[in-house]
Amino acid sequence: MDADLIIKNVHVYNAYFKKFFYQDVAVFEGRVLHISEAGGMQLNAKNVIDGNEMYLIPGLIDMHMHIESSMTTPIQFAKTVITHGVTTVLADPHEIANVFGLEGIEVMMDMKYNELIDIFYGIPSSVPSTSFEMETSGGNIGVQEVEQLLQRKDVLCLGEVMNFRNLVENRDSEINKIISIIKEKRPELVIEGHCPKISGLELSKYIFCGVDGDHTQQTVQSLEEKIQKGMFMEIQEKSLTQPIIDYVIQHDLYDHVALVTDDVMADKLVEGHLNLLVKKSIKMGMRPEMAIYMSTYTPARRLKLADRGSIAPGKVADFILLSDLDEFIIHSVFKRGVKVGNETCEFVEQKRCFPAHFYNSIKLSRLSSSDFRVYTSDNRTRTLCRIINVHNDSTFTEECFDWFEVDRDHLLWQNSNYCLIAVFERYGKNNQRSYGLVGGDVLKRGAVASSYSHDSHNLMILGRIEEDMVLAANWVIDHQGGICVADQGEIISALELPVGGILSEESLEILAQKLKDVRQALKKLGYTHHNEIMSLSTLTLPVSPSLKISDQGLIKVSEQKFVDLLL
């Protein structure tokens, strides 16, 4: 038997010893056939590459991410991340599920990726993220939909379980029924969690119900408690802090931790993906061998993907050649033993490749100034209001209070130091709308409107001036989705998202530039945050602490109950 490919004279990463060996590697029919000492290969091959003492490591595996967070299609996503060394991902399509339900998931799963990368899927477990009493989404994933998706071999997990209260306080809740079905029909499936700021007895109850992983923002204290209780931890960039890196190193926790991206916006995706987290971990003091371990072998084992995550006979021949280990500089990427080149990624993606109704999902009439007036119920001249306060280093918010003037039964929010936020149900189901006030590190003037608002993706408008809010909102409505920034009666930046109001079919390069322009426009208007788009879009995420808003009203997240704007 001859090999198809031999790469000789390379430092090969061995996941079992967690170190490199100077070796030759033979590949046959897309899998690793044999590994020998450098110069000792006893096989011939059609293609022999001299690795020139570079470093050969497994392809990166991102076990928790959302393609829709990049606002692009699976094909554009795959075409980009393969160049960053990512050969396998586990995608949770809960964004498109919130818009189109089961149909949205299946359309995503059935798209062809030109064999660029392997995309496995998690079943969205919380669609909507809370309940239809708390928020209105376009779709719903219940027991029946889960049973249908469980028949697919590319499903490897139940996606992040968000609704803590329903899970631990109601044994007959939909999420508990879903977990029971998983345990009965696919007991090998991983059950992923979403449990920020949950600890003590409540955390134990959460794990007891069957959820044993978490990817949310961590502190050293939360990381320690969750690992002590047997949880698997997925560290995304906002948790990649020096104290956490030091703690993982000090306690040798590599088998209990994986690096994940969760959400990568288009303008960041063109710069890198999971490879940037590996590089950052190394720069923060982690040995390259261990950063590689946490982004290859550990996630593969967690997902029970026994055919990848290491360089060994029989494993899928997905690997990266690094020209510099400490700087994690990618020289070339191989997918199933074939080098990924420009010709691999150069193909034309047809526009409007989704079902026709996916381009007509914003079912709202145009708005006017009267839609942004907040009325009081009595003849008071001033009132105490509840405020969503935003910090520039987190998507978590805090609850604050302040006094506002009232004139003829409506709130004079325009004269305050706060923005008005309004959320309009956009699926044509119930015409619900709600209002709130936002302070902190947000807009100081102008307005922004977006149909990309986690997780239900209703139309959200945040602004200081009614006229700018109307202008931005109507642009999004007219374009069937997107993000629009307005100031002083003019649109200063906009991005079209015509597929379900959350995705673009433009090339990633064009999309990235438009998103970068939107980001800069928000900064120009005073929005100061390390990720303005994510901060903005999660103001409507009612499972992320502490005070958020849906189309149904203001929600105190920890208690999962509505609270009044006016006190």
C-alpha cells in the first residue's frame, strides 16, 4: 500500500504525550496512515512535501459557536475559517431557529459547504430563550422538533439550556421533557448550558437536571466552583483573562476546559477565529502544547468525535502546518489530507439561495414619532423610572433608577441623560411593543435600529432623538432587516440583513466593511464598548443578567419576571 501524501521533517504534535516529536506523517484516503521518525518512513507516496522542520498540529475544533453571529451564510463562513486553521465546528443555530423554527435549522443544515470544513450541529434547546409569555419569537423548538432533529447523524449535542427557572423549578417544563427525550433516544449526546452568575445550590440543581457544560463569562471563582461540581468549561474570549489562564495552568485543568469562540462578528472573522484565542492563550503564558490541546483534543473528546483531535493512525487527516509555534503563524492547512488553497475556496455562492419567504420576515408597518412616546397613567409631573445601565466591558447590565419629568401624560425622556429603547414584535403575531430607558456607555446622540437582536430578533431601536429613531427604524423595515445608524436627520451608516433579518448573502469582505462602518458610526455617537454590536444586540436577551427588555416588557433576569418602567 502506498500513501497519497507524505509530509516529512516536521515536529508532529502528539496529544497523548502533549508534546512534539520530530517525525514524518503518511496520509491515505483522507486519514493518517502512519507516523515514523523523521527519515524513517517505509512508505512511498504520490506526493511528498518537505515540512522544513515546521510544526504539524491537528485542525482546530470549535465546539461552541453560532454561524449566524457572523451574519453570514454557512458557505461564506466555512470559506473563511478554514484559512484560520478551523476544520471542525459545532454550530448551534438558535438564531435562525428563533426566526424560522425547525425550517430555519434544516435549511442551514442542508446547505453544502463544498467540503471545506465539517459542520456538526447542536439542537437549539431554548427557542424562544425564555417563553412566549416573556418574548415573541418567529419560531419555536419543542419536543416534536427535537425528536425530528435527533434522527440526524450530524447532531452531536443539545444546545445551550438558558431558561434556568423552567429547568429547576418545573419538572414538567418543556426543557425537562426535551432533556428526557435526549436521555432516552440519544443518551450519548452532550447537553450544553448557559448559566451566568448561578452558583451554590442553584448551580447544583442545574447540573442535577442534566446540564454539565457552560460557556458564559467566568470569574476564577465561578470557574473553580463549576469544575469542582463536574462541569465542562468552554472559555470564550471575554473569559480569557490573566487570572483564569493562570488558574487553569496552576491546577492543570486542561482536560476540563476548551477554547471556543461563541460569537465572532464578520469584521472580526476576516482577521481570525479560534486561532486568535490559541495565540492569545500562548501570549498570556500558556505553553503552546496546552493551548493546542484545549482547541483540538479536549473538544473532540467532549463531543465524542473519536476520529479527530489528534495526529494518529486512523484519524481524519485534518492538520495545520505552523511556521512559528510561539506566534502560532499558520503556513498551510490540510483538510482530509488535501492542502487548502485559493482554488479550494474560490467558488461563487448563489444569492437568494434560501426559501423565498426568508426574505420577507419583517412584518411591520412604517413607524412615526408617536411610536416613540411613553405615556404615564396619571397626572404626575415627575416620576421615578427604572434604568438599564450598560458597562463598556460586559454584556451584563445593571438595574438603576432616576427621576424624569412628565408633561401632559408623557415622559420627557428626550430631556434626560438616557436613551429610549423600544422593541416592536416583527413577525405579525401580536403587535406587541415595549419601552425602556438605557444609560451608561451607550449613545450620546442619534439613534440605531436593528433586526439583529438576540435571541428573538424583534425590531429594536435605541436613541436620543425621535426623528432619528423613526428614520433608522423605517430603513430597517424597508430593507427587510439590518442595522441602521442615524444622526441629525441623516442615515450615517447601514447594513442590510435581508435573510430573516439576521443574515447577509454578500461576500464576507463586503459584509465585514459595512459592519465595521456601523461599528464606527456607533462609536462616533458615543457608544463606548469593547464590542458595540454584541452589547447592543443583547439588550433584548432576557437570559443575560441583569435587566433586559423584550417586546413584552422589561425583564428582571434573575427572577424571570416583568418589572415596571415607571415606579
